[in-house]
Amino acid sequence: MLSRRFYRTLFIALVFITFLLSHLVAPEIVHGLTFSSNPITVTSRSYSEHFPSYIDFKASASDSASTINQATIVLTSNLDGASEIHPVPLSQKGNVFVVSWHEDTSHGHFIPPGVQVSYHWEFSDKASNTFTDVQQQFTTVDTRFNWQHLAHGKLQVNWYTRPLDFGQYVLQKASTSIQNISATLGGSPNQPINLWIYASDLDFHGSLAPGSYEWVGGEALPLLHEASIVVIDSNDPTLRRDMPHELTHLVFHELIVQGITPPTWFDEGLAVYDQDYREPQLQTRFDKALALQSLLRLSQISDGFPANADQAYLAYAQSYDLLRYMYKTFGQPRMVQLINAIKNPQQTFDQDVTQALGVDEIHLENQWRLSNGQPAVLTASAITPTPQPVIQVKQAQNVSTNYTTFWLLIGLGIFLVFVSLISLTVLIIYSLRYNKALKVQQIVPNQAISQNGNQAYPFQYTDPSTYMRASMYTQPPSQPAQPYQGSEYPIHIPGDQAPQE
């Protein structure tokens, strides 16, 4: 058995360790593990969402030492990261102080579904005690409907009023769509994706911010990794059109999240390119613009699309045609290079295009327009010269190519010199004989020389420089020269294959 001395020593050691812990451990941690000395405590807290109009927050607090005289609520969302601080009026019910805050989410304070909202309460009393409550979080939901949910991997689909097999079908279609999109863009999503399926246009438009365009048929919020579309039933073509369109926005923006904001025409063009179905009216609208030569300039659709429905539809149509042209001309590997280049925040989109495709944005637009039989946006004089290194290579190639011609010209020159010497010799001999004959016949010399002079120059003299200047134009100089349409910027890059549609 252990001696009393051992137990006494053990007891003293435990007392000493307890003393050290009480002095070495931070007071707030000790308080956290045991009890709080703050007289203010929060006894209840809650929120109630009424989408899309408002969110109500409530809390109750008590103070064992004094009277609470100030209350504040702090709201933060992952939509913009900014915090709102609101003083809140107090009402007292016995020893309990009750506070409530009505957050208006209509009009300019609209909060879409899927936003993560964080909030906490702060209190102070007349004795200068303060208390900050634990932060609370919730995700906004369109509370007008009872949602059902299904998930596979990182994808979740949400729907209402339809049976389970409808959700299973949509989930399978969406999963396949994301696989195809990832193959086109050269990357897969790493963040969870939420897809909300509305049953009617009326329901869907009720989920949009006030003032949204009436022609909007789907919405993607890349920052929230979620999208919303309208699907009437399992045969609705929106599952092949709108769903892959909006999912493309989510995947694309996740891939370039650290980079620049690409032009709208590129962003939307990619989304239409990845659709499984494009209605015939889209091509009809594009063909009409070709016939009227009324295509929009890329600069007009780089920072958004027109508010006018018809012009917006044209913007989608021509953005798709341009992306289709880019994939066919440069091939999918180079388009993936372009998307990867967009990730670099230190470069502009024009620099990204030049780096990946070998042609800047204005020349790309020019070539695409010419391929559709449209007027060029560059004149011959405005076309950027080939960079100097390329010129040097071309000069070296020209020297190599014309090497044989050079020696042929040298040989021809020697031959002409030889012929000239023979002709001069013959002329001298002829002149001697001719002069001898003149002396004999006593013919006036000036007459024959005049006749030979007229025969030697039967044509009017033309300044060679005039001909050379005229030969630089394919049409009279009084008209503007046609833009260069040669192979300096090739239509097809050897080795690249356009994806099959």
C-alpha cells in the first residue's frame, strides 16, 4: 500500500498545478471553460425570412447588474462582403430586454436566393458593460415554395410541385451537361453547384431583382455558385438549352475566378456554344443581320448586352457564331489556352487573345466578319504590320527562295553584256562600211540619221514611277484600298482540329 506521505505529496502537486493554470491560462479561456462574469446574456435569438420582401430578426437579452440601454445588429453577406450596422430600439419585459430588426430586401436592397447572411447582436448597459453575441449564419431561400432536393457529387438540384423522378431526371441531365462543359472549357468545377428549377416564367421572374429584363429566361450567379432556370416538364427544351447555358457560366467563372472579367460577348458566346440545343430563330436573327450588314461591334457588347430584346437576341446570336468560328479556326486546345490565359489578372483580354491565338481582338473581329461576307472593320492602312521577328524570318525565306533567281539574273546579265559587245562590234564595222559608202555616193548624212531616230523611238516616254505607284492598288487610287485578305493571319492553324458539333 502507498504511504500517507505519497498521497500528501500528490495533493500538494495538484494544488500547485491548479495554481499555475489559473495564472498562466488566459482569463477569457478559463471563463469560457467555466463561466462568464459578464452580466449581459442573450437568452434567445431568431430570424424569419419572407422572400423577396424582408427578413425579420429578433433577440432577447438580460442584464443581472444594470439596465441595457443600447442594442445593435451587424449584418454581412457573401454577396459583397460589406457589413451593415443598425442601431435597434429596445423594449423591456420585466428583467428581459427584447429587440427586433426588419431588414427590407425589396427594391435596392434585394437579396437573391442562395446568399449566405451572417449576423450578430451587440449590447451595452448603463454600467458600461458590453456584450457581443455569437455570430449566426443562414442561407437565403425563395420561401414562396416548398423545395425538394437531390445531390450527386458537387451538384445539387432543387425543385417543387413535381415528383421525385422529375428531380432524378434533371440531376442526371445536369451531371452529363457539366461533364461536356468541362471537356469544352478544359477544367472541372471544384465548388458545390446549386441548380434551382422553377415551374413557370411567373415564378422565376418573382425570384429576380426588381427591374430585371422581361426577356431573361435563366440566371447564373457565379459568386454564389448557383443558377436558376424554368422547366415546364421533362420534355422541355430548356433542359438542353438554358440548363447547359447557365451551368457553363458557373464552370467558366470558377475556372477564371482569380483572373480578369472577360467581355460579355465571350462569356455569353461560350454559354450558347455549350448548349445542346439552339432554336432556329437564333440563326434566323443572325442571318437577318448579315443580310442588312447590321452586326454589332464587339466593343458594343463587351460590357453587357443591350436592354432591347431584339438587339440582345442578336448579341447572343453573333456571340455564338464568333465562338463557333474561334473553335473551328483555332481548335479546342488553343481555346483552352485562352481560358487559362484569362486567369492571369496581370494581362488584358486583348493580350490573352494574342498570346493564345496569335491574333489580337480587333483582327479577330475583322477576320470573323470577312468570313461572313461582312464589311471589314479595318482598312488596309490600319492593319497592324507583322511583328519585326516575323519580318526577319520572311526576309530570310525570301533570300533562300530567290537564290536560284539571283544566279539566273547574273547569267542573264552576262549574256546581255556579251550580246552588247557583239552588237557594238557589228555596229562599228557597219558604220565604217556605211561612211565609206556615203563618201562614195555623196549622200547627205542627216537625212538617214533622222529616219533611223524616228524608227528607234516609236512610243511615248512613260515615267516608271507612275506605273509603280498605280500597281500598288487593286483599284483606282481615288477609291479606298480594300483591306488585306491574304494569308498573313491564317484562317486555319495547321495541326489544330475544330471539335465536332
